[in-house]
Amino acid sequence: MHGNKGKKLSEEHKKKLSDSHKGIKFSEEHKRKLRVAKIGYIPWNKGKVGILSEESRKRMSNAQKGHVCSEETRKKLSESGKGKHSGEKAANWKGGVATGAVNLKKYQKNWNLNHRAENRNKNLLKKYGMTSSQYNEIFEKQSGLCLICKKRSKQTLAVDHNHNTGKIRGLLCVRCNQGLGHFYDSQELLSEAINYLGQTNK
């Protein structure tokens, strides 16, 4: 039986014990013994849904029934809650949208505007293996016009490429580029469409 069982340690004694363990490195043998000692150990609360028994919960519930906080207690609780998450949420809530979310969207929009050229260059390299300077060179060569309809587009001209070889064919407006896609880049289908229009427009 331990002679110190139930004895309270002084703060000085606790400090001495804490300091005596600082910097201690356990040997591999000691670590192995600790691991072996824990084999088969089952925590006392494993598998337990609640620590309190049903009877204890019932007693606690009954004790709280009819309990009314004094005005002083309510005031203290209200003061202690100021500046916490609920207060921050109320302060940042505007028009059903948190102002933090609005600020984030604004920041993302500004970031995209400031890094538009950088993002464009990354997308061109990733999708088509070309740089912005190469795109601009083709754009100047085409005089800024779509290669098919020969019109100037308000939108950025799309890069048209061969889906089998990856070779870049030119820059097209959105409509012409999508039109080729709808015909699966097939010359036969496009020829049939031309013949169809020629016959039906007479």
C-alpha cells in the first residue's frame, strides 16, 4: 500500500517533479515495455454512450425545472456573451449574406482583374501549349477578325484546334467555333449542310 495515497502535493513539489522529467529520453527497451503494457488495455469509457445513468440524468433534469435566473445573473450572462461568435455573426450579417462572404467575392473579383493576363497565359499554356505572345501574333495576323465569318467579335476570339493532332488552326468567334463543334469538325456534314441550304433556299 502506498503511504502517500490521498496526500496533496505542494506547488513546490509539483514543480520539482515537472522539472525532473524535462529532457528525459526513454530508451528503446523502455518504450517497448510501455507498448507491451498497453496491449489489451481497454479504456474505462469505451462503448459507453453516456457517463451518467438514466436516474442521475432524471434527477438533474428535475432539479432544473422551475429554476429562474435572477436579473443580475442574466445581465452577467449577456455581458459575457458579447464579442463571441453570436455577436460577430450578428454584426457581419447583412441582407441575408454575411459581409465576410461579400468581401471575399469582392477580393476574388479584384484579384482576377489584376491577374487577368497571368491567368490567360496559364490557360493558353495548359489547353493549347501556346503563350500570350503567340496568341497575339495570330490575332494581329488575322487583323482581329474571325477566320470564318470575317467579323470582329466583342468577345475574346476562341482558339480553334484539331482535336486529333492538337494543331492550332486559327482564332474564331464563339459562334463559328461552336458551329464547327456542333458539326463534329466534319467536312462531310458541313458539305451536306451547304447542299441542304442551297436546295431549300431556292
